[in-house]
Amino acid sequence: MRIITFLSLFILFFSVSPELQAKNVKGKKITITGTIENNRAKEITFIEYGLPFNFDPNHKVNIGDDGSFKLELDAKEAMYYYFSYNRRNVLMYLIPGDDLNINFDAKQVEATVKYTGSAAELNTYLKDRFVSEQPIARQMKGMYAKEWDAYQEFLDKNKAASQQKLDAFKEGKKIKKHLEQFVKLEQANIDGLWSFFYIQYPTYHAHYAKKDPQDLLHLVDLEMMEQKVIDDPSLLGSKAYRDFLNQFLFSKCDHDFIKAQAQLTSRAEFVEKVYFKINDKMNLDWVKDYLKARVIFEQVDKNGLGNMMAAVEDYRQTDAKKEYIAAVEKAWNKWESLKPGAMAPDIVGKDVDGNEIKLSDFKGKLVYIDVWATWCGPCRKEIPFLKKAEEQLHGKDVVFLSVSTDDDKNRWKSFVEKEGLTGVQINVPGGWGSEICKTYNIGSIPRFMMIDKEGRIIETQSMRPSQGITPLIQKRLRDSETKEN
């Protein structure tokens, strides 16, 4: 029916291992220093990871010519952080008053990280656990295709291994104050992560094994999972536990929709229905408050406004935490200028001959936009379907505009020529930092968008060519003809 999470999150779940030391906190400053061997970057970023919603989590730090860096953080509470270096993320746990020195080799970030300072012991524990468990992520896709007994055995085995690491870490320590909270969060990470994988089995197995999810629902005991929802709001400090709560809600709704054989036409429609089921599906008020904000925030922040207006209006009437309200409003405002009917921001790039081409050049025609890159496998898989749609709609009032975000223009030009790409091909370099990605809130590719003949947005999250885009474009063309007449 749908896959509601991504395997890439798995590594971040494991990274969320906490760090807390049984010590007296003497100040609110956290001091982080470090040195990077074979440095290749201008900056390193430290991101707060322990808050359900956090809008300015990035603390960017310049790296000196000798590979050194330093950061002082004002911290009110202990929480997870991670440092991000060239897209490599390593999780930490820091307490106000901590000092931590970080050293690693840029060629092998996770494997070479070494810590010294007052926060070293717990962060070393986290790093070692992460490195030892990271290979499990690569096994998950294959595990989803396994039958239930083998899948459950895999989960039990790896959960037990994680538990053993935590128990070994606790042994001989006085569990009090910050260490007590750390252990509680780490336990929530373990329970949350493996419960997350447990309850999503029917959806994923049905997808990978090509089975009817209706036949798999009995395998998951949702009543047993209800016992994992503990009345302790501090557990929201664990990302794995937050993700479990979210998955638990969606799984409950999934079961309802599958049993009812509901025909849902889009992800946005499904998410909105989930939102309006939260009061019935979850028991604790703080869980309801968090999930209502999260359901709206994730759908709108990642995918645009869709049909979430009713959910947002409902949420605005609730007595929610100010940070939750801020999350929803920020996500909404991010897309306000890109809502259907708004004038599409212009896109400017150059073709293989170096000529400047703009989206606005095609006013008077429907424009189907493909944002892609040569290094993107899923993007390349869409090319044959895109070519087919172009052939089927040849001579119609539609332009197929393919916008590459490749920095290597020669590689892009060679690919276009070698593959015989048709339509209008332009390059807007910069990857995720390219103008089109910033303007249209693009965080993953391929992204497909549709612009009407007047240059107004029809949708910024359109169907993929592989989903059969021709009938939809034909409908949009008929609609525009009716409007013109």
C-alpha cells in the first residue's frame, strides 16, 4: 500500500546512542574542540538532535588550515547532538559543563573518531556501538523479504546484542542524575528502534515479497506494542523512540485502512486521515500533542501543502506547545509561495551549447519539469519512461524541461549526448545548494513539477513518468483548453 519510512533512517537510529556522565554540572557551556587529519572541508556542523522540533539546530564552525576547530555552546539541558562532516554524521550526547575534544581522519570518519575530555567515555561508547551495528543497516532490505519467523529471529538477535552493550556499559557505575537519564534514553533507543522494525513488517514484507498486506496483519501484536508507549515525555529526547511512536500510529491506521480496503489516492490524503485519527488511536495527551504536530510537519515540510489545510486549521485550534505550533507554521510558511496557483519562480539554466534558457520562455505551454542529476540512480531509471511520455505527447502544448543540478557540466553534457536525451535539457549547477533546489525546497531527487500555460504552479510534487504521466498531462491540457474557451 505504501512505505512510510526510509531505510536511510536506520543509521541515524543507531547513531542516537546517548552519553551521560554521573557528575555535577558546573556550568551551562559545552566546549568542543578538535582536529581533522586530511581535512577536505571548510566547516564542520554540530546539530542538536534531542529536540522533537528545532528550527535553528545548526552550529557551523570554520575549520582552520591545520584542521582544527572550536565551538562553545550555551546549553540548558543534556541532549543528543551529532557532528556532520562531508555528509558523514556521528552522534554524541553532551551535558552542560562538558568539554570534548574530537579527532578523526577525514578519509574514514566514523572508524577513526577518538574522544578525550570529560565527555569522552560516553561518546566513545556511542561511537563503538554505532560502528559495530552500522552493517545491520545494509541487511534490512533483504530481511524484509524474509518470512516472519526468520525476520523476528533477526530482530531479537540484534536487539539482544544492543541490550548487552548497554548492560555492559552500566555495569559498575552508579546510576544517578545525568547518567540515569542517559540510560533511560538509551533503553528507549533500543526498545523504540526494534519495535519500529517489528510493527512495520506487514507493509514492507508485502512490498518486497509481493504479497497482500491483508494476509500479514495478524503477525503484529499491536496491543503488545501499546505497552511500549510509556507515560514519560522525557523519552521524546530519543529519536528512535519518537520514530516508534510515529510508526505505531501509522501502523494502527494502516491496519484500519487495509481491512476496510480504503482506496487512497495520494500520500497527502492518507496523512490527513491519519491526523484526524490521532485522538482515537493514542491514549496519552502528550503523545497526541507531539504526533499531531509531527504528522503535519513532516508531510508539509517534505512534500508541500498538498491537501493538509484542514489538518492545519484544526491544529491551530488546539492548545499545543509553542514549539509545536512554531514547527507547523514554519513548515507551512516554507511552502506558502509555492502553493498551487502561485506564479512559479523562474528557473534559469544553460543548455549543452551554453545558451541561457528560462522556465518563463515557455509561457503559453504546459511545462513538466524533471529535476535530476547524472549521479542519481532513481533519476536515471525514470529516463526511459520520460522519453516514452515525450513521444506520446509529441506535438502537444507541453514542454518537457529537464533540469540537471550536476556540478560537473562536462559529465552532464556527455551523458545528455550519449543517452540521446530529448526535450529541453539545461544545467543549474550546485547540487542541493543549487538555485532551483533552494527556491523549490528540493531535498531529494528526482523531483517532478508541473506548471500551467500562464506560468502558475499546478503542483511541485507531481507524478513520476514511471507512474504513467501521460494521462495526467493529457487531463491538464484538456483542463487548460476548457479554461481558455
